[in-house]
Amino acid sequence: MSNIVLDGIMGLCVADALGVPVEFTGREVLRKSPVTGMRSFGTYNQPAGTWSDDTSMTLCLTDSLSKGLDYNDIMKRFIMWFKEGKYTPHGEVFDVGNATRKALKRFLSGSTPLECGGLSDHDNGNGSLMRILPTVYYLRANYDTEITENEEAMEIIHNVSALTHAHKRSLIACGIYCSVAATLIGSMELSTAVSLGINKAVEFYRKYEEYSDELSHYKRLNNESFASVPVEEIKSSGYVVDTLEAAVWCLLNSNNYKECVLMAVNLGEDTDTVAAVAGGLAGLYYGYDSIPQEWLSVIVRRDFVEGICSKLNEVVSLKEETK
Ligand SMILES: [Mg+2]
């Protein structure tokens, strides 16, 4: 049985783990000493194969969606991670973004899930983009049309983002990313699939006046020549626009999973998240079998991670069969 959940989520998890030891390392340093495989220790002093918040929050969402869509349940699982260290490699939380922390605190103080995400310009870190991927599987199984042709499906993506990141710039990033991910699941040629995915999302947002200002931030990404932007102009910061651009750029400028995620890590700065966002897409396109065995074999709690993926895959496969 094909397992598209495993393709994407393990693609994300392995890439996250590759980036963890060098998070915040600058590009120049990595140019002299590039990451070529799983390293130990580094930024957070963790053993090789240790994944971070990107994977933890993705797993919370994957696990929750295998039981249906329930924003309250998703938030409760985020809290189990944040407060109790559930869904972590070693029982401890070592990497939490500011906007996410604020949103989870709002939930703990009694706000409803969809009121928790920050709405200011400064709440546009990549914290919802890095964990949005599982939403694509849920939407594929539950909607007959393409994501971008369905307002309700797009609203679900926006709501899942808004649990922690509710600003329109973050919502659009998640919408574009999910559209690209969904298009990559087909058997189209890579660059055709990516530009089609971006185009379809942009067309959706163009229909709404309320998105027009924010959409301008994605103008460069939605340009046919985006792949040939020189690397010096690709930023790999934690800002959501930078992260989405960097991830798509790496996918377009590489030929396989390994090349894509190493390119993403070696851009430096927010290495784990840029790689995770790129790795989710590369995993979907090239498949689980393309992820190097020597990387998969050191992933901490690999059975736990793969078990959560397989559970959602079973649910979505059954749904798709009975459609
Ligand atoms: Mg992280």
C-alpha cells in the first residue's frame, strides 16, 4: 500500500533532524564546513537523529487528524508536547517559537483554539508553515475537488495555521505550501507541479480583496524564473516568507531528496525549519524510499513517528477508496 503520509512526514522529520545540530549557524560557516549527513550535538547538544518542534507539532497534528478534524484536540496535543514533552524524541522540549509559545499560553488561559494565534506583523515566523503538511492528507481524503477550488478546504488550512499564526501572511504561506504539496502527490514533472501549485493558490487569493496586500509578499515566488534567483538573494531566516521561498528554491534546484535537504540545511540560520519545510515536499515528490537509509536508521523513536504516519495513512486510504 502506498503511504503518502510516510513520504511527506518522514521527509520532514529527517530533514528537521539534519538541521537541528546547526540551527542558527551562518551560511559562511556552513560553506566552509557543510553538513553532509546526520551530526551529533551542536546547537542543542542532542544526539544524532534528534528531531525538534517542527516534527513534534507535525506529529500532534497527524495524530489528531487520524481521528477527524477537531481544533480543540489539536491544541490539547500541542499542550501535551509543550508542557509534558509528549511527541518529543527524549521527553524534553528544547525549541519553541515565540508566536507558538504565546498562542499556547492563550489557550491555557481559556481562549478558544481559533482565537489563539497572533495577528500582528511580528507573528509571521514559520511556526505554522513547518507543521501544516498533515492537513493536506486530511483534505485530499475529505474533499473531491482540488484544495484551491474549495473555499471550505482553504478555510481549514487557514484555521489550522491560525491556532498559532493567524496573520494573513502566514495563512497565505500555508495555503501556497499545501497547494504545492497536493500537486506534488501527482506524477507531474517537478517544476511544472511546483509552479502549478503556486499558481493555483495565488489565483485563489486573488479572488479576495482582503488578501491583496499580503499576496504581494509572494510575488517573487510566483514568478516563472524564481528558481534562477541567485542563492545570495535567498534568505533562510525564520520569517515565513523567507522560509517558504528557501524551501521551494531548494526543491527546484536539486535532483533528489538528499540533495534538496542538504542544500536547505547548508543555507544556514533557521536550518531545521527550512529543511523540514523543504523535506516535506521532497519526501512527497521522491518518496520514502528515496530517504537515505543511514539517516532513517538513526532517527530517534523512528517506530513511534512512523506508527503515527501509518495510522493517518490507513484512515485517509480507506476514505479515498470509499469515495
Ligand atoms: Mg525546530
